Amino acid sequence: MKAAVFHKPYQELDLTEWETPVPGKGEVLIRVVACGVCHTDLHFIDHGVPPIGDTPIILGHEITGTVDQVGGEVDTVKPGQRVMVPVVIPCGECALCKKGRTNLCRQRLIPGNAINGGYAEYIKVPETGVIPLPESLPLVESAVVADAFGTSYNALHNIGRIQEGETVLVFGCGGLGCAAVQIAKQVGAKVIALDMNPLKLEWAEQVGADETVNSYGIRDLGAHVRELTGGGVDVAYEAIGAPRTIYQAFTCLGPIGRLLIAGYTRNDIRIPEPKLITEERSIHGVLGCPVSDYQRIFDLIESGEYSIESLVTKQMPLDEIEAALTSVRSGQTLRTIVLP
């Protein structure tokens, strides 16, 4: 099969022939139809962040396709079925899985990070890594559900517990951020979208943001947002993953505000501790989405509450993977989808 293979950072992916995997007991082989290009992939390629699994490895973690083959003892899906792969594949048996926190499974597998991902014609995953996709949803655009919508849904609903009438600040208006705008608006929150890229602010406005803030040149962003909101926001959703922006997002909170960090950084972050205590603010990390929540997301897409098409600004063949990655680096796309 054709695959785009990561060998080491600071070099292009190797578009090459790779052995097509064979599903064993409890495994499923999926023919990949679409895979979203995420900034997480750029962490490996551009920033030297090591993947969990050994290299060489195939990147890509927002995956939809059709079941090609099933191994022994697989009974929940069948060949030909349309499916999505969750961004975090659980074991289904550990204590956290049994509590419904499958995204925190201790034996979790992350496609394109711990195991081979979706920048290839086929991917092999455990049966627990296959989610049937409703026939009513488009196969290509649904790739963004795995991470952009799944992670944002988990952050705002399960962790942030946003309520109608609260004010949510979305910090970074790429794929995750524009999904978060839609999720917060569906609950009835007021949404402020913040970015330095005017195009991304336009996209955030198009998907429902009530206000936008171009942060370029604002010296004290926390003071600016607190003045704008009359004391700070209830929830700040940080989708960039830089120590500076995480700090800034914290300073935008009001009393009992919740900072939700979906952007990844391996660097230490600085938080002004007095406000953490005296205003009882809280800080939460976010990883993926529990498998049980995806059906609710599918339902909201089917009902028109969420628009997945609005996040997909480019579709490109796998042969053009480097151009797809460049489009993400440029900030001129929300989600680019590669089509193996």
C-alpha cells in the first residue's frame, strides 16, 4: 500500500510503498478514505516531539474509511461498513474504561502516534478502535469528528461543564477552536473567539462566534478580555499549546473560571498562583474523547446543530501530503483532509 512515513523530525515524510497489514484476532483492517491533517502532526515533523511508538511510523489520527477485512472474533463490524477511528483507542477492559473514561485508558493506542495512522491506504486497529458511522454523514468530512469535534466536545461538556449563559473564550481558531465555537453556541453560551490571524477570526465568526478579538499587539491580553467581559470569562479553551498562550488564557478568566488546555506543549507553563487560590480558578488538561460521546456528536451533526463541512477548507490526495502540511503551517486552512 501507499503510505506517507515519518522517519525523523525536520525532514519531509517519505511517500513510499508499505506492507499492507493483515488483521489478526480481534483486529480490523480499514481502507482509509480520509484523514485530517492536524497541528499535532507538525509537532513531530517541525518541533522534534517524539511519537510514542517506534519510528518509522505512519502519522495521521483523524480517520474515516470502510472496513476491508476483519480478524477472528470480531463481531461488531463487518466488511464494507463505513467507520471512523477514535483519536484514542481504548482497551475496553481496564478500570478507567469501565468508568466510561475510555480516552484515559491505561493501555490506550493513539493512531499516528503510538501505532501507524491514517496517512496510508489502509490502517489496522483493534475492534475497540472502530466506530460505525451513520449513513447520513459524509465519509470524507466526518474525519474531523475524531479529534476536532471529539476533543472540543469532551473539553466543554465533560470537563468544562459549560452552561447556558456563560461566556466562553476560544483561544486559537483553527480546527479545534472553530469546532469549540459551535459546541459552546449549541449549549447557549456567549462565545468570544481570539486569534492573531484575521482569516481564522472570520471563520470563527461564520460558525457562530459572538465577538472576535485580534490579539496582535495587545500588550495585556488578560486585562483587555476582563475589561471586555466585565470581569473575565467563565471558560477559556486553549487550542494552541504554547506556554505563553496558556498563561494568557488563564489571565482572561474571572472568579471560578475554568481553563481547558487542549493544545499540546512539552514545556513548563507558568500560572499566577494567587488567582488560582483567591478566585478558585481551575486548570484542566484535555485528551481526546470518550468513545461513548461520539454518538451524541453524530446526532448533533445530523440535526444540523454542528457543521463538519465548515471545518474542511481543503481536500488533497495523499500524493500531495507535503502541500497539505504546508497549507496547515500557513494558517490559511482550518482542516485539510488528505484522501489516500
